[in-house]
Amino acid sequence: MVGELDLANVETLRPAFEEAGEKGDVILDLSELQFVDSSGIRALLQAHIALKEQGRTLVLLSPTPFVRRVFDTLELAANGVDIRDREDPQG
């Protein structure tokens, strides 16, 4: 993901998740994502829940410092969202 994940473009995630089908875990590279708003967080959480129900994992890989602060503030990792740094792609 590059740029921003907000109300204006959050629907672009849906095809990506549908394309992933039932192929296993879904890894989103967030190293170039500069901004995420509440609609983006909601979409990520919905994907996390849907994948978890299928026994799969949504991995949010290498979020930028701003995005990481948003995730930390919302305690996403403490609530089961898999957030990893590129140096540790296996968790």
C-alpha cells in the first residue's frame, strides 16, 4: 500500500482481499503507507476478523512511524492484530 488509506480509497482493499481467496495468510506491506484514517482502520479490522474466522492471518508488515503510532494508540497488536517489521517477517 502506498500513500493514504482513507474514505476516498478504502474500497480498493476489497478486491485485494477477494483476490487472495483462500490462499492462506494475507500480508500487506505498509512501508509506504503515510496515512490511515478510521475508515482504513475499520477495513483492516474487518479483514482481520474475516481471515481469523477462516483460520488465516492478516499480517500488517512494516508500517511507517505515523501508521505504527495509530496502531499502537488503538492497541491493535494487543488485541490480536499481527503487526510485524520487515526484519522479523515470521513474527
